[in-house]
Amino acid sequence: MTVFPFDSLHPFVGRRRFGGLSGPFRDDRGRRSLWDLILGLVISWGFTGVAAQTSAGEAPATLTVTPRAASMWSQYHGNVGARHSVQVIALVTGRIKAVHVSAGQAVRKGQVLIELEAQDFQARLESAEARLANARAALDEARGQFERDQKLAGTGFISDQGLEKSRARLLGTQATEAEARAGVSEARTQVGYTVLRSPIDGVVTDKRVNPGDFSMPGLPAEVGYPAGRVLLTLFDPKSLWFELRVPERYAPHVAVGKPAQVSIPGAGVTLDGRFTEIVPAVDETSRVFLARINLPANPALKLGMFGQARFATGERTVVEVPASALVERGQLDAVFVAAGGKAVMRLVRVGQRHNGQVEILSGLRADEKVIVKPRDNLRDGDTL
């Protein structure tokens, strides 16, 4: 290394013959401090150069570009839905006495959900039971009378006409007793309707009534019949599916049992499923059809959650490199290729990124060796 005299480093530094200077440049102590600083920078620069040469001398890891066949994927939005959902509607009109569940609560099949005031229905049951008792008493009396008339008819003490009247009376009381029994059964069923039980193991998603409200029998409004009042809504969290609408051009690629992948950002999960139901009708306006993908049970899922489903719609040839091989130069993407012992920078156009791999749409050829982890100071044409 060539050593320059300190006085020659700057025409205005160091010698006392420049008497016009003042301050730190005037004495020897200031001169030594400046020299130490410059000498430290030179030494640091020298070691940096040695380190760079050492790093450059190491052979970088490379990966041979090999095209492969990959599935073409299509992705469409949709929502989480319930395969088994129940709207609870009372079958009788009445005032609500008690609500035993709340939204979000898990329930078991047969568990009591809502109770209606049952005094009126209980009174009807008691009245029906009283009518049944009267009908049975009349039936017993008519049956006994008919048996006696049969014996008398055999001895000639009663005419055939009298026997027929006795038989008709017996048949009439039997019909009355049967009608009374049906009335009791109906009244008992009405009393049972005042207690609403869960038809499934599930979770309450919506509670629309409170004690004191009135129930209205009927069916859900969308069915088209006179609408009843929905009191609760339940769903089975173990039988969820993902509903999406697919363009009709992909109909050949969508079939029951075909695998699909569903991502639910709100739940932070990505789930594997299969198409379980495909509606065989295309909307005439939007030209899409409804498809459903079954989902495994997951406590993070909620009804109505937004997500995306992706499924294969064909195959194509792709070239992929590790994400670590990609170098950004401003707004351009590039990779370094090892060729002839030198690093050659190739501008590339990238596609999808998945599982640490980046798809290269253009800029690379088969069998080229891509540097997997190029160093930060690597430049086009550097010797490897």
C-alpha cells in the first residue's frame, strides 16, 4: 500500500507555514486526530474488500430449471352455509311463557327451547277426556242392552225390529266413543305443541322472541304458504358446506366428489373439501350455477362467512423457482442464472406464488441453473 505524507493529503492541512489557518488545523494534536480518522477508513475499506472477495469466492447454490405439469386453478367467492338448518315455528297460537335458550347456545336433540302458556289447551284436554268418559259409559250401557236383547230374541220376547234398533244404538255409541278418543288425542297433542323442543343437536343462531310475545303457526315465508312466525333458528355445526356460484363454462370440471380447497380469511383457515351437491340449473341472467363443497367441522367457522374456493380446471406446463431466488430491481423482477462461471441477470415475469414457490411466466429456459440465494451485492457479469 502506498503511504502518502500527511501534508500532501490536502493543500490546506498540516503545516504551520499556512499561518492564516486557525482552530483544530493549527496544532499537531488536531493533525494527528485527522490522520487517525483517515487511516481507519482506509484500513476498513481494505478489510471490506477482502470480505467481499471471500464471499464472492464461495460457489452459490443453484437449481436447474425443470418445467412440470401443474393444475390450472379457478377461484370463486362464496359463503359458509349450513347443510342442516331448522327454523322453529310453533304449531299453535299462544303467548310465550318462557324462552330457555339464547343465541350462540349449543343445544341437544329433545332439549326444551320455548314454552307457551298452556291453560287453554289443558282445559280443552280435560273437556275432551270428560266427553270420552261419557261416551264410554254410553257404550257400556248400549253393549249390555244389546247382549240382553240378543238373549230375549232367542226366546221370542223381543221382535227382530227391536233387536236391530239395539244393534244400531250399540254401533252409534261405538262411533261416539271413537270420536271422543280422537278428541282426547288431538287435545293432548295440542298441549304437547306448547312445549317446543330441539329437533337436532345444534347451535342457536337467531332468537327472535321473548316471554310475552305471541306465536303464529304456519310455514316460513319463502315456502309460499301463509307465513308463520319464526321463533328460533338452529343449525348443525358439524354439517357445514361452502356455497359458490360457478360460471357455466366450468361445468365439465365440477362434479360431485371432486376435490376443492376453501379459504376463509375471517376464520384464518384453509380447508380441503369435496363437491357434495351441484344444482342442475343455470341462471339465465348471470349464466352461473350453484355448487356446494362440504367442510370439516371447525369451531372457527360461522354461518355466512365469506371465503374463496379454488378447484382444478385443467393442466398446463409451468416453471417455478424458490421465492428466495427472486430479486427486485425497482419495479422489475429478476433472477440470476449461473452460466460460464458468471452470474447472468435475467428479467422475468412472475405469476402465482404458492408454498414458497414463484411461477415464472417468461424469462427463463429449461435446464438453466438459477442461483437459489443470490447475495445482496451480486451484479450481472460477476464471476462466481
